[in-house]
Amino acid sequence: MAYNTNPFLERMSERTTSDMEFVRLFSPKILEKLDEDAFDGAVHMFRSAPGAGKTTLLRAFTPSALRAFWNSRNRPELSESFQKLLNRGLLTEDDSPQLLGVFLSCASGFADLPSSEGLQQEGLFRALLDCRIVLRTLRSLGALLGLSAPEQLAEISLDYATVPRLQGIPERRNALELATWAEEHEQRVYAQLDSFIEPTSATLPSHLRFEGVLWLQSIQFLYEGRVVAGQRLLMVDDMHKLRRRQRALLIDDLTVMRPSIPVWLAERTVALGTELLSQGVREGRDLREYNLDRMWSDPKGANQFVSYAQNILDRRMKNQDAVPAGSFTQCLRDKLVSSEVRSQVADGIQRFRNEVERHQSNLRYAQWLARADQYTVDQNLESLLELYVTRILLVRDASKRQLSLDLTLTEEELEDRDSSQLRGAAELFMHEELGIPYYFGFERLCVMATNNVEELLALAAALYVGLQTKQVLRKSEPILSPLEQDKLLREAAGRKREFIPKSHTEGTRAQRLLDSIGAFCYEQTFAPNAPYAPGVTGVRLSRSELTKLTAPSNPLGPNGIILQRVLAECAAENLLVQRESQATGSRDSGTVFYLNRSLCAHYGLPLQMGGWRDVSVGELMKWMERRLTPIRKSQEAI
């Protein structure tokens, strides 16, 4: 069923979306990136920035979602999803789902517990989590078996033969009795929290260990004379909502427990706080970590993300009727034609003539300029690109001329010095100086998303508005030209930047710091000789600089602490992308902070991730408090 709202503004992980709607929009490509051992008995930690798809992934394994996949197994548009779940052994052709996925969110309740340290508070936290695991398990079991009323839980018998001796969770004959106990136990916890009188140890619900996991991994459920739900998965979402001590307690206890069923813990990287900036903070942990942001970061992953993104957007295109149905990529023209930018091309050629005029009498560049003259005749984009490449090479050679013999440069030498990086820089210069579109095409849209599904959808939503507008105006074809895409995507990037102060704890400082990094990268990128082609999109702190920032003695004072917090938050929220750089013969190792790719579009930078420059902690502290503005607003004359 199609409808007219913008389908790219919906977030399918929201519980308000029906299970049928959820499975229709779910892209099975994410299952290809899920490691084989993710369903082994262990503690598995999923971390990422917001919007990377953690909750969506977890919801796909809840009984109601698995049942929706299974019920739709014969529908062509869902056959790929069903086949991938089948290959994982999570569904079968002949029988309804057997995996009991227990989904539990930490978004509410747990942070209400007393914040003071102590065995009582830890016991209260364990007690609350235990009774919620029991409750969610029994509700999920009802959904797995297709029970229509809670009273039917009485038909499920509980077998404790393999359950270890538990102190907090009682033995009850059937699921309904145990669910009643869990509800009453949870109410007792909250009654103690709301009480004015200090609770006594005798009345305080308190558990010594996380017995809910031990119970879940060993209890047997009997329904209609047979054992059911033998395969189990516990999924705990929104771990970042817990207090720091609660998180540490849960992770440490579960890791020591070594559960025999897979336990998935999902949290945003912001939960790591300033630990995110430290090297090796995650080493030595006896748990398996999956970083959804980095999952797509290698060259193979980047190609897979394009396929994943296409699958996501195409599914949503089918969910609307405002524009003619089809693939989302078909709505984006990925080739710019010269006739669309005729005036800009003419302007660019005239600029080239003006700028190389002082070299006309120089025999050293005679062949290069003669070659360029031929390109000025054909006023098209290809010729203009050749002229910009020539101009950059002229600047480079002129700056080194005192070190070389004054011999005539041949056309072969120009071609030898040419490269794809140099052409990338020339293309970017054309965009900056002449306004020729640069941010267009499906692959660049995917790069701008910075491996984040929510960001991809936000950008696609902006393009979809453009498509709707064309439809309303009855344009001849519902396809966005490169000029239209470039405009819409840069506007969306600008809105992302404007929203930073409202959505982050240190938002104003974060925005100033990011603006300054953008201005610094702009200066480096648009130097006339394009020294770091295609451009610079990140700054690096060497190991020694990072040590200053993270030292426990706090040698940088309060501003150092604030910078540490701002950098960590930017990295956690995907505004900065961290990459480690290895030590070389003359250079220390360090950490590169690349700008988010959408922000690169806002600052007029390339989308490639490669060029960076070293900075000091002192410079970043200044930039954070006082925004750096670029001196070079446009390309300087040669």
C-alpha cells in the first residue's frame, strides 16, 4: 500500500511501525555483514553512532518480526530476507520461527535507581533487570507461539531440571504464575524507590547476580506436550541510558558469567565518553565487539554499503505514490552535460587564459600552453577539466622552478604528472570557483551518508522533496539533474550543521570546532598548487598530543577537559570519524579526526577520506573557543 508522505522520514525501528511494515522496509543486506559467531553463546557488544541501525537489527530477531518474515516467505519482495534468515538457521521452510528473541530496552526505569554506590543499589539493579528479563521472555514466548491472550501463558509448563539453584527467581509451575511474580516483583522495586522511609535489607528486593540470564539459558518451556523455543537470544538495547556504574556492572558480570546463549548488548558510542579517545580501551575485554560504523569502512565494505543503501531506498520508493514508482537511483541523473553549465564553462576558460597570460612568453611552458590552447576551442566540461589540471601543474612547477633546469616541458611530462587525485582536485576547484555541481550522483550520496542509515535517509528525504516539487509543477520527467541534486544536498548538509548546537551537550563549542576544522581544511585544499589532492578533510593529533589531552594529571587545565569532552562527543555522534595512523620513520603514530562527509559538502571539501594535516591540542582549544575563518575564500591568482 502506497501513501503520500515522505517515506524517507520514517524510522522503521520505531515500535509504532507494524511488524509487516517493518519487514517490508528491512534490508537483508545488513545480515551479510553480521559475523557468523554472532549467534554463539557469548556476550556480543554492538556499538555505533545514532542511526547506524542497531535497534533495527535487534528488532528483526524478535518473535513478531520473525513471524512476519515467515508469513511473507512467498512474497517476491521478501524472498531475499527469508532466504538469508533461512541460511542462518533462524527460520525453516516448514515450521514457524523457533528462535526466541528477547528484546529489552534500558531506555526507562533503570536510571531511576539510586545513584549511590553499594551492594544494596547493585542488588536492586540486578533484581529489576532479572524480573524484566523474565517478563519480556514470557511475553516473547507468547508471541512466538501465537497466543492471543495473556491467560494462555498458563498452558506453558516450566521445567527446572537443568536450571541451577537460583535465589532471586522462584520456581513456578507455569508461565502465567511466573509472569505474575515478575510483575509484582517489579512493583516492589518501584515501591521501594517511591518510599519516604529508608528500606530495610529484609524488605528490599535485591539479587546477588544476574539470574535472569542463567534462568533464560537453562529453563525448558513445554507447550502442548512438546519442548518449544529451544533456540534463544537475549537482546539488551539502549545500554547508553544506564548509569556508568550500571553499565560496567552488567558488562563485567555477564562477561564473567560466560552465558551459553548469545547475549547482545547495544549502545551508542557516546557511552564510552572520553575513553573513546584513548588507545586500546577496548582491549582485554572478554567480549565480542561489533562496530556498525566501521563495518563499512574498508574498500569492500564501501561497495557493500552502496548496495545496502540502494536496497533501503528502493524499498521506501515502493512505499509512496507521489512520484512514479521505480528505483531511487533512476531518479538521480549521474552525468552532467556541458550545455547545462555553458556560461560557467566559458567563464572558466576565460579565467584560465587570464591566469596563464604571464607564462605565454616562457619557453619552458610553450608545449603545455599550446596543448591548452586546443582545449580552449572546445568549450565543454572535459576541456575545462584539462585546463584546470594544466593550471595546477603550472603552479606546482613554477614554485619549484629554482631547483630545476629551465628546459622545455613536454606534453608527455604533463601526462606523467597527471593523476586521478589531481583530476579530483581540479573538479573540486571548478565547483568552488564556477559553481559547477560536484555533490551529485548515487555513489556520492552514499559517501555523504558516512555509513549511517539515518543520515542516508535524511539526505534522500531532501532529494525526495525535490522530486515531489517537480511532480507538482508537472515537469517533463521526475529526475533530478546534477544542479538540483547539488543544491538540495548542500542545503541538507547546512541544516545538519545548524542543528549541532541543539542536539549535543557541548553543541556550540562542537560547532565552532567543526567550523574551524572545516576552514583549516579549506585553506589546505584550495592552495593553488593543490598540494594534498584531491584535498584535506581531517586533522591529526599525534600520540604525544593525545597523551597531553588524556593525561590524568590534566596538564591543559579546564579547557583541556572541555576539548576532550567535545572531541569525544563529536566522534561518538559521527560528526568526526576517527582513524588511527601508523608511525612512520619520521612521524609518530596518532589519531586522525576526519570530518563527517555531509559536513565536508557544507564546507566545500572533497568526499574522499585520505588527506589530513597535523595540528596541536593548543590549536584545537583555540578553535573551540574562537571560530577560525578561512582567509582564502576563492582561488588565488597564479
